[in-house]
Amino acid sequence: MLLAINPRARKGPAADAALRAALVARGHTVLDVPLDRDAVFADAVHHRHAEIEVAVVGGGDGTLLRVLPALVETKVPVVIVPLGTFNELARTLGMPSDPDLVAALVDEGVPLALDVGRVNDAYYLNEASVGLSTRVTELQTPLLKRALGLFAIPVATVRALRWWRPMRLEIEDDQGQRHTVRAVQLTVANSYRFGGVVENPEASLEDGQLWLYALDVRGWWDALRIVFAVAAHRLHRAPRVETLRGTHFRVRSLRGRHHHVYADSEKVGRLPAEFRVMPHALTVLVPASRVPAIR
């Protein structure tokens, strides 16, 4: 087993020794790989992937983003241990953090081949965004997340509203059609759950498709309707939301602004950008009891 725990994750320092002990107790040989430098993890996985049966990776969504390229390229299965603040994908999959349950998952987990999103050269699992949410992410400082946990999202959102500015974007879909949109927020989601509260019952982590949402909010009434749509799991049907589905999208600013692009809460570049899906690119071991609920 390859064991890689982010020491800077919210619950990381306490988890490392406990997870190692639980894996050894089940008879596994554990290769510890530090996650303080991305290159160390990538080198270990690439050079020893023939020996590694499973990678056990502990951290938040940012940690997964850092290890994702090596896991996708080598096809090493992964067990995700939620040790960060939001743990978006781990919550979607119902991943445990208890060391004994994690060790059991290594032996008894059900392998699911999940799609992976890609924006330019960066991989992601949940969503990539441009616009208001990028400012929200920037305002979610480590101190704020440690102090408030999930409540850091609404607090940062209220603060970000002062930078609320519409974008003019051109989107080219996988059929070559071009769409011009006015939006305060554009999200290209790989998962059916993202942003802590958004869920699309028509989307899937296994269908080889991305969903693009462009939110055009022109006043508080529009904002309230979108809030209600999110609560009803109908963002993709909400007024003032342009929704597209496909395997890839090209997005550029019509005003020549190089807006920041964030993927799973990490800054990965600027517009213009190309978003693509990589079908069934990552194998994750999940609890058998959760399989019927995962799509």
C-alpha cells in the first residue's frame, strides 16, 4: 500500500500514524510517501506503480488535485481519506475517515471507474469555475476554513459580492456551435455534486459528460430564484442559467479579460481555456453500501 497524507490538511497530522497502524494490522506492507512536495509522490507512483496495489491518499480536495495526474497516468486505484475542510468528492462517495474502516476498504472496497475533468493541462474531479466563485475561493483563507469549516463558504460569498461583475463569454461546444453568454459565474462540472450544496440528478461521475452552467444574475430576485433552484436540485433548469452538456468546451472572454480559472478550489490558469472529460480515468475504492447511491 502507498500511504500519502497531507500534513497541512485540517486533520492530517493525527491521521498518519493511525492509518499506517491499521493497514499494517491487516498484513499490508506500507510505503510512506510525503505530500509536502508533489514531485516526490509522482516519482514514487511512476517508478513503483507495478508494486503498488492501492494508493491511500489523505487530505482535502486540493490534495486530490495534486496527486491526480500520477494516479490517472499509472491507473493505480485509490482510497480517498477525507481529512480536509470540504472533502467534496469524499462526501459524494461516502468515504470514511476512521482508520479501521479505511483499512477495511482497501481489502473490501468496490472499484468504481470515475470520469476526470481537464481544463487545459490541469485535472479535476468536481468542477472548474470562472467568475464569482473564484473570488469566494480566494477569500476562504486557511484561517477562515479552520475556524468555520463549511460555514466559510457563505461567509466568503457575502464578502465576495462587492466584486460582483458580469462577464461576456463565448462558449464553443463539442458540436462546434458557439454560444455568447452574459454571466457572473461559469462552472464546468464533472461531478453531479459540487460547491458544497449543488446537485444535478441528471449528471453522473461515470457518463463521460461534462455539464456547463452559466449564471446570469441581474438582481437579488434572480439570485433568490437560483438559491431556491439549488435547494430543489434544479440549478440546471433554473431561469437565468444557461446549461450545456458535452465532452468538451472552449471558453474565452469577449472583453479580452483573462479571468482566473479555478479547479476544485485551486487556481489553475486563466481564460481562454479548454475543458475536456476523460472517461473512466480514475479508479476509486468505495464502500459497498454506498454504491447504489453513487451515479
